[in-house]
Amino acid sequence: MEKFDKLSGIAAPLPIINVDTDMIIPKQFLKTIKRSGLGVNLFDEMRYDDEGREIPDFVLNKPQYRDAQILIAGDNFGCGSSREHAPWAIKDFGIRCIIAPSFADIFHSNCFKNGILPIALPSAQVDLLMREAEKGANARIEVDLEAQTVTTPDGTVLPFEVDAFKKHCLLEGLDDIGLTLARSEAIDAFEARAAQERPWV
């Protein structure tokens, strides 16, 4: 998993509450078990019309937000079913950080497992970032995971809280498999000892 330390990028404003996982990645795209290739279908029903043409007014179709790495969203982001395809699609599009007043618990956890930093901030601060994001490429927002800060284009620093273990995993680029492999020596030693003590197993 890609490490997350500092990020300075364009933020896309999505002022919608209760964005559920079916809005993030509709059910017809859940057949794949690959983590790549889903970015093109992120927010599919909002991005494209019935003929598959881009809807110009949708934020991620606007030229200034096509390379957005940060998403500023409304309350209760990621609610609905627990599909892990949702963070896969977000990450594949290129978004590494989502800032909202609150997140659905399972989606929040899945973000960390897929190299995405979800940041919960008070509504007033999210509104401030939303207004900054509306400036497009003229306003870059900085996120520093180590320092646990979000910095606006004018230098306003907004601190955020994050679970210490999840922070460590993001900083080191450790998903569940990476955490297991980090203990490979201990696992090998256990298996060797077990083979000697219980050769019949």
C-alpha cells in the first residue's frame, strides 16, 4: 500500500450529505475483485448521462477538478452497504484524502485499509474548506498526517484527530497483508517450533 505522509493538492467540493456507497460506485460495477480500473466509474450515475456522456456540471467532470486529490464532502459520507469497492474507486480516481463532518464507520475503516485518509472536522471548518475548494486550481489545500493538520490556501491551520494505530499504518503504507508480513520472522519461528513440537500436524 502506498504511504501517506503529506499531500498538497486541489480539492473538489461535493456539498452533498449522506453520500452512500452505491452513489460512490453503483452495484453493477461490483463484479470485479481488482482494485484498479474503477476510478472511471466513480460517482457513475452523477458523472454520466444515460448515453454514457459526461455531465459537464458534475464537479469531477470540470477541468479544474479532474486531477483532484482531495474531496470535501457533506455529513455521513460513505453510508450504505459496506462495499470495499467504494474506496477502491476513490483511490483509483486519484483521491487520497476525504474531509467531511462525519463518515460511516465501515467506510471510514476501509479507507485506511486502502491508503485513503478520511478526516472528520467540525461542520464550520468543512464549510470553510468547501468555499476554498470552489476556487478550483487557484486554491491548494495541504494535509500533513504526521502533524495532523489541514492548511488552507491562506495559511489557516486546522488540526484533526486520527487513531494512532491507523495513522501509523498509513504513514508506513501497511495494509492488513503488510501488517502480517511485518511479523514474518516471528511467524516463521512459530511454524518451525510448531513443526518440531507437533510433527503429526
